[in-house]
Amino acid sequence: MVTIRIDGESREVPEESSLASVFTGRDPLCCVAVIRPGTQEKETTENLQILTTKGEIRVEISASGRIPLEGPGFIESLKLHWEDRYSAAFGPFPSENIPDRRPHLYERGDLILGCGGYDPKQSYLIFSRMRHSADHGTGENGGVIGRVVSGRGVLDHWGTGDRVTEVIPVISWADTARSFTTTDQELLLEEGMQIVTHVDLAVQGYGEDHIVTDCAASVEHLLLALEDGTFHVGRAASTHIFDGRRTQIDVPPELKGPRREGTVTVRTKGQSKGGVYIYTADVPSNPAHTVVAQVVHGIEIARLAKADDIFCIRASPARFDLIGLPLGEALRVAAARGVKTQVDSQAGDRVVVGQVPGTTLEVLASGTVSLITEPLSRVIDIVLDDAKAPDSSEIFRFLTGLWSHDVGQVPAFFIFDDVYLFKPAIPKGVKIIPENIPQDEVPAGALAITNESRKGVGLVGIRVSAHKEFGPTSEPFEGTNIIGRVVNPGVLKNIREKDIVFIREVKG
């Protein structure tokens, strides 16, 4: 048997075991971080992985520092004893500390061995949250025994009831010859190997007993961008990795702050606005970035990830979005998350087309949500053709709101014969190039958008019956991009000009 660690937990597996043998039901596209043991690093590096109830941090112990890991009951004693804006202390436990009874200067991330009442039997591990001067009952050298090198954002999340759950001696994994990301399911597991399978995020403003909504809009964008549970590395730089799948989306600049290792931001200005960044090194704040979350597990993946890597990621809390759900299902989801509901009507079969408040943090903070519904008989179900018209389909989702919810809306513009026209607002700069142009005949129920070759660019149309000359927007074929089809064309008879029409995307 060989002993490995998976996400910090020790596990014994048979020799010659592969990655596939320890993981089942995992998305094969998602990579894991593999940190191989290295004798040289282990001899020269004194790193500790400290697991807490609010996330994990990594500490580099100084040459003169020492933590009494082997002491009986040491881990059990590490409960948060006190905390303030400057520092947080875990303990107490006995030590050989000799206090010198004078203040010392500390920097953010310093790990301090101090004591209460100048009594070494009441010693504490003290984490400095910010630069400050204090008498922590330390020795004459100030008591700094190490420094937090990963997960500093976790320091700010500790509160009443938190504790250290485990302290694990680890080796350096900065050597990318021995540490890497992989999707190779046949990789053989080695004695002492560490595997990190996913990244966990704690979003800004969310706590189990207190929720702050100052960043509700930018956090909602993050939850939407990562809703599928994956992070796609579009760029891997020396200080950060970047996921650009939701760029060119307006995000408000809600919280400017330092971008320390493990900080997650969303860009609010520039060509990459809407992109999600995870920082792997400390850099100064930037007015074009708003802070939205903190990595509390799996920073190793972010540090080792390469461009085009995909890895699993989880944000807490999960997004609260009932729009697009049948009313009955929406009520069940809300009840399961402890949220009370107010509904405009429960008559007949209905679908949720709106919710107030609109963001996850606001809903969870208030504990109540108001639901706006429509009868199913007034909701058009569509299937979009991403295979043949990927760009036009994405533009349609953006114009109608389907990019953020399962139900979108668009105003009815003109209705005649068997043609229904809709006119969404087209933002400046949106280009609809010719794509999936019909050839011989437009089938009944086809959904289309007019492309750049015609003056009516952006006009959306549905044609109830087949036609061999004009598309669903009544344009010639060369001006028509077919983007999908209507599943329930019978609903169209209930639409009148100037109505706000609700559209629901369904699969297949």
C-alpha cells in the first residue's frame, strides 16, 4: 500500500494504482493538481498546511521558528480564542515562550507565537491580519515564527466558533518538474503524492451568520460565470489565471482592494470586462477590478494551471436563481434553501419569469423572494442551434437575457400572415455576421435573426410555415441566420404586437 493525500485527507491505496482508480464520476475534462514528493525540497523547506473551518492556509516556518505539533492535544486546543481587526489567536496551549513584555511591529501574514497574561502555559498562535504594533506576550525577537504564503484571505473570514482542524507538514511544490496539472487518468500514484481535485471559493460578503450585500451585483456575475462548476484558463500569467468566457458584460465596480494570492476579482473596465481572475501572487489593487471572492481550498491548482486547462471550481453559496423554473419546482427549491416565497399568482401551470431581489446575496440576506410568473401558455419554448450558429445563438441569448437566466424576454414588433417579428435592443458594437444561412427552404417553426448584410440587422423572427424564398424575418436567405426552432408554435397565437414576450430555452 502507498499513502497519498487527496484534498488534504490521507488515503491508502494499493501499489500501482492510477488516478482513475481513486476517482469515479469525475468530469474527464477537468484537471487535477499533482504534487510529487521531493527529497531535496523536503529537507530544505519547512511548510505547513493549516486546515481551518473557514478554509486552508499555507505557512512557511522560519529557520528559528517551531510549532509543537507533537504535543498531546495540541490540534484540539487550537480554537479561535479572540480576534479583532489586527489579528486572530488560536489556543491556548503550553509552550516554552519567555515574554519580554514590550510591543513589536508585525506585518500582514505574520505567524506569531505569543501568550496571554505573560503566562507561557497560555500560549497562542496569532495570525496578523494587518500591519500593527502590539504586545502579544512574545519573546524578545517579536515571536514571529513564520509567514502565511498562501490563503491570506482566509485570515479575514475567521469568527466565533472557528478552529484549526489539522496541521500538515508539506513539501515545496514550486518545482513544476515534480508538480503539475493533468487529466491523465492512467497516472500512477506514488508514496507521499498530493492531489488537489478542485478549487473552493468563499464569495465576498457571505457568512453563515451574517450577509453583506455591498458586492451583490458583482458576486452574482461571478456565480453566473462559474455556474457550470468549471474554470476555463484562457490565460496563465505569473500573477494570475483568467477565465474569459463571460467577457464584454458590464459589471459594477463595487469593492476595490488588494489582489493578494487567492483573491478572486472580476474586471469592470476594458476589453476583458466581465472576465474572472484568480491571483497566485500579491499585486496592488486596480480600479478596473472588483473583489468578489477568496480561494479557501485548491490554490495549488491555480498556481500550477496552464493556458487551456479546465478545472473544477465551487463557489459558496450556490447561485439562487428561480427564473425559468416551473412554479412548483421553484417553490421546492426556495424551501430547501430556507427562503420564503411570495407569488403573484398560482392559478394554472405557471413558470417563473422574474424574482425580486434579483441577486443571490440579497435573497439570502432577506430570507424572502417575490416571484413573478406567467402562464405556460404565454411562454415560447425554443431550441438554439449552437452547432451550426454558435455566434448568432450567443448574441441572441445576450439580447434576450437568456445568457443569465433560463427565461428571457423580447418585445413583439410586428405580426403578419405567418410571420412574428421581435425587436430586441442592439448594443453598439454588436456584429451579426452571416451564419447558417438557409439554402433551399426555411422549415416551419424556424427561429432566425437578421445579419449584417441587411438594414434590419438584429431583427428576430419566427415563421410558422415553411418558405422557399424568405426567412423568418421576411428577409432574403442571404440576410437570414437560422439560430433554432420553436418547440410549441401554438403559443404564438396568444401574442399581440407590443407585448413583452417570454422565451424559454429547452434542450433538444
